[in-house]
Amino acid sequence: MAEIANSVVVEGLVKRFGSFVAVDHINLEVRKGEVFGFLGPNGAGKSTTIRMLCGLLKPTSGRAQVAGYDVTRKPEAVRQNIGYMSQRFSLYNDLTVIENLRLFAGLYSVPSKDLQGRIEWALTMANLKGQENLITGTLPGGWKQRLALGCAVLHKPPVIFLDEPTSGVDPITRRQFWDLIHQMAEEGVTVFVTTHYMEEAEYCNRLALIFRGRIVALGTPSELKRDSMKGELLLVECAPLGDAVEALQSAPGVMDAAVFGNALHLVVVDAALAAPRLESFLAEHGIAVSRMEKIRPSLEDVFVSLTTGRDAAEERKL
């Protein structure tokens, strides 16, 4: 088969469960060797999309092509050319490490001449050399995570789908796992990863923000932070925080106000003009401001801004 320009192509993809629309006319393309992030809260449609792209769930309408194969017409061909790691790691906990590797090698039809070499690679990658006979269910979360990745890529697939693979593991292990992802991408493997961790999205080459089954933004992390905020961002440290949030709902020029840790993030049209006015406004409401400054938005700020705006629009329709 001729080499394809894009590893994943999605056009107008829809999935309905009765009257509920889980995925709503999404469009995207993922390039070869790209780490592509699918970012959104639980229930946004991430896992449903992944299952359709893996040939595990039939779309209601639209078209999707993965590794050059149509997911509806040739789902088995799709499954043979991808690696898939689910949220629960897809491992058999009552088997040993080596038994899991041999099982997945068989499921993926790894040629016998390549079997030992691929298993050795997976053990080294997962840092499990010498631990082959441990029962998988007894492994720490980070070890399970790396073993699951090794099982998913034993057959050297050109495309890998990782569905919230770092859920429940510590930050250091999460960072190590992302190092492995980037190593594979450098070798030309396309990695499509879903996550609801905003900091993980920074590790992606590009990402799509999905909310209520719809893609609300698409681009590099830098592009999204630069172009997707409708306004400028002010960091405000003040007390009492709850009273400040309530007061700012009626403050002139404030498009959005959200609590971030022990401070507020305010979306305004012009931070330089708004800052002195808002400090006076809060003082009039008995709220003491200890710090107020313009900051660069994070991806979390972008996501909150985009989804809050859509929620408000939906409420106006009702």
C-alpha cells in the first residue's frame, strides 16, 4: 500500500445512542509521526470517538479513515494496523508479565521470527527485565502502564490510540510515559491520545478540544493559547474569594470570572484599562485586592473560556 499523507482522516463523524448525540459532526486530520491530543472533560465524546476510529464501534454517519483503511468498510484491517491502549490498560491481571506479552503477540499475529526480539524490546521499554514472571495484577500502576503500552505496540503498528492512558498514575510516571510516546513519534509512529489533564496537552504537537461531542478548537498548544481567548486575562488575588466571584458577575467589562486555586482569572477586553477600574469596583464591595496583573492564558483558561461561552449560548436558546 502506498504511503499515506495523513494517518487519520475524519469527516463529519457522528455517533448517536438513541436521541443522545455522543459525537457531533467532527472533522480532523492527523499527520504521520504526529502526537495528536484529544482534550476534554469526562463525557465529552473522547472515548466514543476512539472506539469508532479503532473499528470497535460503527459510526451513525460520516467517514473515518485510519492507516489508509475505512473504519466502517474494513474494521478488521484497521485493527491490524493500530495499537490500542484503553483507560484500564487492557491487561490480564491473573497472567504473568511474559504471558501477557505472548498473548498479545498472538492476537496481533507477530511473526514467530520476530517474537523474541519484540518481547525483549517491550520488556526493556517497560523496565521489566528480570520481572517476567511477576503476576501482572501485583504490579505498581506505572509498571502496568508501560507493560500495556508494550503489549499494544508489539506488532509495530503505524498508528497508536491511547485512551486516557495516564489516569491514576503519579506525575513522575506520567512524564516518563510521555517520554516514551515522543520516542515512538520520532520513529514515525502516529500517536492519538485522549486526556483530561490540561498539562498533558502541552506535550502534544497539535490538539483538538472537544466539548459535548463537538470540536470547539483545533491547533497547536501555542496557537490555542494565543488565538482562542476572546479577550485578555487578569490574575486577581483577593479576599474573600467567594464574595469577589459573586460581585464580579455584575462588573462592567468582565466577560468571565473563574476560581483558579487561591486566586481568580478574569477575562476582560483590555487588561490595562480594566485593572484599575476592577480594583476600585472590588474595594467598593468590601473586597481587598493584594495582587492584580495581566497573565498569559493556560490551556485550562482557553478551555474554560470556550466552554463557558458555549454554555451561555445554549442557555440563551432555551
